[in-house]
Amino acid sequence: MSFTGFRSYFCDEQRSHCQLWAINVCRLIEANVTSLIINSEEMSDIRHALLRRDPLSAAKEVLYHLDISLGSALQSSTGPTPGLEKSMVELVEEFIFHVPKDRNIQPKRMSCVQELQLLEIMCSYFQEQSKDAIRQIIFSALFSLQGNKADESRMAMLGKLVSMAIAVCRVPILECAAVWLQRTHSAWCVRLAQVLMDDYCTLVPCAISTLQNICSASPRFCCQLITAVTALYDFSSDELTPPPALLEMLVGWITEDPRLLLLTFINTPLNSSLPLGCLEITPLLGLLRWCVKAPLAYQRCRKPALTNGHGESEKGTASEELYSKLHLSVLQVFLMLQVHLTEQNLIGRLAVLPVESVATLVEEVSRLCEKLTPFPAANHIQLALDRLAQALQVAMATGALLCAREDLRALCSRLPHNNLLQLVMSGPVVQPPPHSGPFQPNMYPHIHPGRPSSLSPHSPHPVLSPHPALSPHRPLTAHTAHPSLSPHAFHPAAMAFPYRPIR
Amino acid sequence: MSAQGDCEFLVKRARELVPQDPYAAKAWLITARTLYPADFNIQYEMYSIERNAERTASAGRLLYDIFVNFPEQPVVWREIAVITAALRNDSQDKHAQFLKGVFETLPGPVQCKMLLKATEQCFNTLEKAEMLLLLLKRFPESVVQHGVSLGESLLEAETVENLDTPVNCFRKLFVCDVLPLILNNPNMCLPVSLLYKYMHKAAEFYICYVTREPSADAQIQGSQEVGGLKSPGRGRSQRYVIDGLSEKSSVVTEPWDRLLEMVGVVGSLCDWQGEKASRSYSELLQRVSELCRYMSATDSEGFSRCCAQIVTCCTLVLFHSAFHYVSAVQPSLFQGHTSLSSCPWVLLEDLSGVYTDVEVERKHTHKKRKLADGREKTMSSDDEDLLAKGRGRHIVVNKAEMPSWAETLEHFRTARESWDLLHSHQSLETEFAKICSLWKTEIWMWFRIFLTDMIIYQGQYRKALSSLGLMSSLQLQQNQNQNQNPLSGSSSLETQRAIIQQASCHYALGEYRMACEKLLEVVSGLMPQNHEAVKSSEEQRKPRSKTRRGNDLRLLPCTSKSILPFCLQLMLACFKLRAFTDNRDDLALGHVIVLLQYDWPQGENLFLKAVDKICQQGSFQYENFFNYVTNIDMLEEFAYLRTTEGGRVQLELLPNQGMLIKNPSPALGVELNTLLLPGAQKADRHHTVTRGITKGVKEDFRLAMERQVSRCGENLLTVLHRFCINEKIILVQSLP
């Protein structure tokens, strides 16, 4: 089953290949699908055979072998996912990513057309591979970074493959890419994001609509892509300011269904260990960074262009509105997150926003504010601080940020004065509650009983099923997307502080 | 700084931001709510933003929150009052639609609580009922708790308000909205007596709704509806408003069907015998009449158990059929029908046999006389055995003039059968009488019309006359109640309808003088039509009149065109008996001859009989002859009678001749002649008075004949109409 996909691509190949194919099939049958790992001797035979062929057919041959060996290994083993033979890795690196094995033998490079053909073959393979697990393993065998010199070409090929998958809407590849974005160091993720942004945002301006439509096809990929682009565009320079088209697209996605932002988080098992330095589990902090820094950064951009005419400022206003909308969505997602955390009994036990990341953000904001202080930008500073304060408050109240108000005060001590921030730092004035009994989160009863919760519970395995909430059969009512009140009174952050803000 | 100060600050900031940056405003409020989750103003501000932006789902969600968390806030109650008001009225206004949408997003229990609470705040019974109704419609489980009490409060309100018609807003809500909920709720367990009470309330409403009188503006509207006879329930609701309700909610579609459905439901709830949810009213009747036959044959106890069922079903069938009959016979009585689209009809004795009687009389003179005498005797009292005579009577209708004649007669028959069944047993009759007095059916004009026709059909003419008397007093009363009655102009013939029926009844009773008196009263209000048009319609019914004779009835259109001929025939019938008795009565014979001109030569045989009689007498005196006889055949016959071959009959047909012979005083003669003759004959009078008595007579007769021949082309109906009006006194006086 697993190799039928490739079979069709090889059927018109030369005879030698057919023989190879036949041999493999026979071996499969004889060995009763138990020990299929090709030994190094055979592997070197294969390599020699491959060296004689043209690069495209050699690459295809390697893919074929990869499929056979991993596919059958996965079928036979019931335990953990089988590892990749070192020899196989070498074949992949030599014949697909063209890293020379010997100094003396320089592998033949593929022409651009051949490379495109190879990409097409890969695209089709992943599309037609019906087993999620095999597809996933092959993808990671090809594109997991190995910390060697092949990584650069890996990235190059991956960028092209994902870009192509977006263009022709190959959902299985996008799903694999989503997993890749979750397991790979953020530096590489940012590079992939950069490639995609170049392809879809910068080089061809109207191509963004293609990307836009991907959201309904693979929301998981989009969720990860958002995290990646927020890591990419950090407002550190004009180049690293989010392009307006991108911003508009993201806001569109998020307002369409805010649950998108929680997709990766919800579908990731709690105990899964993610590699160090990978992307944040949600795009929330990244988006928050955008919203808080945007007023300051745009102010900075505008300084030299003050006399530049009308167009700029209008674009600025449009972006301002988008950021405002985005900020609101982020707050609303925090409220949704609270429902989820409450349902899973995770309140106070899981830091969705790591305090360190928040601290970094506060640090950045205070630095930006300092830079702007000589200029009359008080309004923009206040807007940024309002948003920061709101986000901190809502994140704490919803249990996304585990931080006591004392710590918050220490954290924010260097920020300029802001009324709301003061209020948030000091916390609400505690008064006898108007209702008897503690305040409970208000679970909104569904009008239609028996409807499953919109946020699926943590599953033991990362499930690649399409996001249930986005399937067209389920009506998207606002109830579930709607916030519920916080279990405020019980929250460790809800402590009184005598100091009150100045107004 | 207080918590309240914080909240005010937060809300104020949000409010400031709404116009320029609504997203930021919401972000502020979300933050504020996480800080002060128990503050009402923050949440109300959130709701206000969503409501003002008409975002249904989020507004609903927030309304839910504030409703649950702040149930005592007056602001919340004001909001709920606004929303529930939008639910009650059927406004298509965008904001009202939005508010309805908001309500729909709320979870059921909250909707339920909200409606109950809103109901408590209503002081107006109607509003309160409408509000509760919203609740009951949405939450069937609440019907058990509130259904009956709501129903009773509506019925009570009706009593308290002292409304004069069951077609009022309270009853409408009760019957059309509350009752179906109560009856169709499987968890309701109502006592049978209450079920009957509700059923009767509903029936009264539906019947009165269907039979409501036309309103002034409906008259104009209704003129476009032709063929409304077939389904009187359809399209008749236009532009009719029940006081207190909107035009839309005043509409009751297919009332009879609804009523039948309700009978089915109530029947199954009451465990009716043999009840299988009848699909039509006639089926309903058939079922109960079977039941009635079966029950009375067995035990009296079982019968009393079924009594209520029989009476209820039978009553409904009676009113259903009677309504359909009357709506065909007098459509202008009801909303949606007009006198323009169809004329009223009147049930009368069939007189098409008035000309053919002569042969029978010739052959069986004794028998006929005996019959006639017998009739005079028995008709004077409504004997029981006359009921038997009423059975199997035939009703003649001109099928071309009334296309739905078969249905109409069928409805008439069904209604009579239901009536008979209701009066077949003492206990049934008592029950039925109770319903009638409860519904005040005695003031239902339309039902009185049916009853009268039924009594006429039964041959109880004395009773029919008193029924007609009741009818005219009812009419008088109703006209007084609504002085601006739009029908007053067109109803002239309708009021005469009763008089014609009275005439017909008097005739059937043998009271010819009364009959004639009534007739002439009618004729004076009629306009003579062109004779030819009438003739064609008369010819159409000829074959029928030959096969069916005697005791038949006829449905006649209540128009001058049809009524004048009937009057003439009825007069002929009155005078015919008198004219052909053994005693000589030239005046009666003369009237007969005049009247026989109509529909000539139908009455040829009768005319020949009259001629025979004149010949036998050898003389004949009828001074009006030349005024009213223009028929050339008759003139010829009379001219012949004077000749030797004709038998030298002495004819005194000129006015003065008779006068001079009878009364030698010329002065008196002149006086009388002036009275009796129209102006055209004045010259002759002087002429004849100064002449010799016998000498010039022959010459005068010849001249009169000649002149009369020239009058042959005159409109006969005009001549006969003039005859009725001018000779009114003589005509009435010449009858006993």
C-alpha cells in the first residue's frame, strides 16, 4: 500500500529500475515483512547504481527507498516510531539535497526544471499517501534539521515545497509543515516564514489571497504560521514591521474564528516534550507584542515621514484599526482559553504565557518608550501601555499568565505612568461581594443540549484531524466563542494593593 | 479610591472610545469586567455597545449574563420589557427584528424566566395574556401550569369587559392561541365538563366570526370577490379588525376547518363513541345519527352519556350547514359577500303549476274541490301530520341562475336533518336549547332566515309567519343599532324578501286576501322589466313544472325580474279558485283573465275555461277589460263572443256601461269612472255619458276593440304592474 504511491511514478522508467522494483517486492514477500532494513552493503550497491543515473531519477529512487523502508518498518513495528538508518539519511542528503559525500565525487545537481519535477512528485506523494503516520515520518525524515551542512538545502527545498503546497492547496503537506513548525527551533521557523512571506506577501502582492484561503483548508498550519510570523516581524526595523497585507489577513482569520489561535495548544498533549527554543505554543504573546509595540513603532516610522503626504497616514489609520481589532481578539481568546483551562482543571497549573516572555516584552516596551520620550508621542505611549495593561490583566484573570501582582509591579516598574496599568498593578479594590457565595465562572448553557464543547479536550496523541469547529457542518454560534466571567475571586493574582492610580 | 470609582473610570473610558474605536472600547470593558466581575454597569455597557450595533449573538450572550447576574436591576427589566414588547407585536421593523433575534439566542430556561417576569409586570389583561402566550408557545411544559389559568383569565376578562360579541380580542386569543396549546398538550388532564365548555366557547367564536356582519369598508373590498359562495371562509377576513388586535392577528383562516379539527381533538379527549376524527361535517352528522339510533335503541343511561357528544356535533353541523345555506341565499349578510356579486334568494311556494291545474279540475272537479276545502281547513293550524307532508318536498331552482344549487340544497337538507336529530329526543332538545340561549342564537338574523325557510319547508306556515314576524323585528332592531348601515339602500328588496315569504305563507294557508295584500305591497316597490327577458327564463323551467306538481317549493332570485312574475302567478292562484266556483264572480274572472295574459299561452286552457264559463253565463261584466287586456288572442276571442256564432254573449266591458246598468246615477258613475280609469280614458267618459245607453254601445265596443288592438305592442309587464297598483283596493276587496 505504502509504495503504490511511488509505483506509478516509476512505471515508465528504464528496465534496471523495474528489476530493482521486482527485487524489492520479492524480498518483501519472502521476508514476510519483518526485517526490511536494508543493510549497509546493499545500500552502497544502491548508491553506486544511483550515482550513474541522472539526478532527478536518482532523487526519485531515493524517495522510493525511503517510502519502502519506513513504510514497511512502521507497519511491522508496534513500538515507537522506527528510527532512520544512517545509510538512508546519507542517501537522502546526497541524492535529494545534493550534499557531497566524498570530496572527489561531486553529485550531479538537478536543473531547475528537474527540481520542479521533484517537488511535484513530492507534492503528489504526500497528497496521495493515505496514512498520516507514514506521511509524517517521511516528511520529518526529509526535512528534520540534522545540524549538518545539508540543512541549508533542506530549508531551501522545504520552503519551495510548502510554498508550492500553499499555491496548489495540498493540505497533507501543510499539516506536516504545521508539525514541523512546532518541533523545529524558532530560528528555522522564522526562516520558513520569511520564505513564505517573500513568496506571498512581498514578491507578488496579490498572491496573499492564495494564502488567505489556506486558513479553511489547514487551520493548524495557519495557527503555526501566525506564531512564526509574529516571531519574524518584531518591529525591530522597518523591514521587520508586519506588512499591512499580512496584518489584514491575520485579522481576517482571527475574527473569522478566534479559536484558530488556540488550535495548536489544544491539540498538543500536556506531557509532550517540545524541543528547546521552539516557537511559543500559542501565537498569543506574539500577537500581543504586535499590538503593544505597533503604536510605538508606527510612531517611529512616521517621524521622518511626517510631511510625506496623506497616503501614509491613511494607511497608518487603517493599520491602527486592525491592531485595535487584533488586540480585542487576543483578549477574547484569553477568555476562551479560560473556559478551556477551567474545563481541563488546569487553572493555575499551566502557564500559557510564560512570565519570562512577558518580561521580555515589558522590557522591549520600556526601551521603546524611553526612545520616544523626547517626542510628543504621549498618546501612542499611553495606547501601548493601555493595551499592555489590558492584556496583562486579562491574561492573569483568565489564568493564562501566572503572575502575582507584586511580581507584576516589579516587572512594570520602569514603564511610564499609565492609569490603567496602575489599576492593574494594584488590583481591584476588595469589597464585600454583592452576592452571597463565591463567584463562579459562568458556564453558558447551550440552547441545543448535547452539543459537544467547541474546544476539544486534550487528546493523548497529536491528532491531525481537521479542526472540528471549522468544518462547515457545525453552526458557529457566538455563544461558545464568547467569554465567560473569570473565577476572579479565587485567582492568586487577585490580591489587594493599597496604592491607587492617579487620575 | 473606591471600587466604584474604578468602575466609573473604566466605563467612562470605554464610552469615550465607542465612536472612534469600538474595538478598543470593548477591550477596555473586557479588562474592566475581569477586574470587577460583579459590577453591573460594566456589563450593561458591554451589552449596550452590542445592542446599539445590533449584533444579535453577542448582545444575546451579554443579556444572558446580566439577566442571570443582576436580576434585580431595574434597567434590566426595562430592557426585557422592550424585548418582550417586540416579541408580541408583529412589527417588521429592523430594530424589533433584532430584539427578537436577541431573545432567540437566549437559552430556553432564561427565555422562560424572562417571559414570566415580564408577564408579572403587565397590568393590561390582553398584554399579559399575549406575554404568557409567548411563554406557552415556546415552552409546552409550561402549558400544564399556566394554560388553564390563562384561558380562564381571558374568559373572565371577556365577562368583566361586558363585550357584546364573542368575536372579541380575548376570545380570539383564547380560541385560536391558548386552546390549541391546552388541547394538544399530552400532559394536560382536563375534566370533560371543562372540555365541553371550551369547545362550546370555541364553536361560538368561530361561528360568530364566520357569520359576522360586513363592515363598512369591507363592502368595497368584497365587490372583487366573485364565487365566494363556494368557500365562504376564504378571503373573507380582509380588512377586518377585531377591537384590540392588529389587522394581522384579527385574521382567522379557515374557521370551519379549525373548528372541525378541534372537534376531533376534543372527541378523542372525551373518549367519544365511534369518534374517528371526522374529515367533514356531514361525516360528523352521519356518525352521531348512527350513534343516536343505536343508543336510543339500547339503554337510556348510555344515551345520556352520549347526549353531550350528540348535541355538540349536531349543533356544529347544523350551524355549519345553515350558514352555507344562508350565505348562498342571502350573501350580503356576511362579511366578504356583497349584494353586488350575488343577489339574495327567497324560498316560496312553487306556482308553476298554476296554469296546468285546469285539466285536473275538469276531470276531477269533485276531488279537487274536496282537496281545496281540506286544505283550507287543515292549513289554519299547524297539525302534527303536516310534518309528514313536509317530508320529501321538492325545491325547484333555476340551475343556470344558481350554479351552486346542488350544494346549497344539500346544505339545507343537512341542516334540517341536524335540527330534526336535535329535536328527536327530549334530553337532546334541552341541551341544544341551553347552547342556543348561551350563544343568544335568537338574535342571529342569519339563523332566523334559515329557521324560517326550514319551517316553510316543513309546511308549518302559521309558525313560519310568526318566524317572519320575528325576523322583521330583528331587522328593525339591527337597523336601529347601526344607523349608518351601508346596506340600507340595497336591503329594500331584502326586507321585501320577508314580505314575499309572508305572502307565500298566507297563500299556502288559504288566506288569499292577506296573501294579496302582502303581494301588492311588494309589487308597488318593483320595477317592471322587459317582458321578453323573463319569458326565456320561464321557458327553461317548463319541463320541470310538468313532471313535478303541487306541493313543491321554489328558490327564486330576489329581483324585480323574478319576483314580479311570481306575484302575478300568486295573484292568479288566489283568484283562480274564486273565479271558477259555481257562484258567479265576474270581477274575479276578469282579474284572472288579465293575469292570464302573463306568460301567454301557458294559461290558454285556463282562459278557454273562463270563456266557457262566460258562455254559460251568457253575459260578462268587467269594466277594466280594455284597460288591462292587450292580448290579441283574448281580444279576438271576446270579439267573437259578441257575434252570433260566438253565442251573442252580452259583454259589458266598457267602464260606463256597467256603471250605468248597475248604478243609474250618472253623477256617481262619473265619480267612480274617474277613480277607476286613468286619464287617457277621460274623453270617452264624456262621450259615453252623453250618448244613448244601448244604441251607441255596439259602436263604442268596436272602437275600443280597434284601439286595444293597437295597444298590443305595449310592455305587458308594465300594463300588469299598473294593474296591480291601480286596482290594489279592488283586488284586495274582491277576495274573502
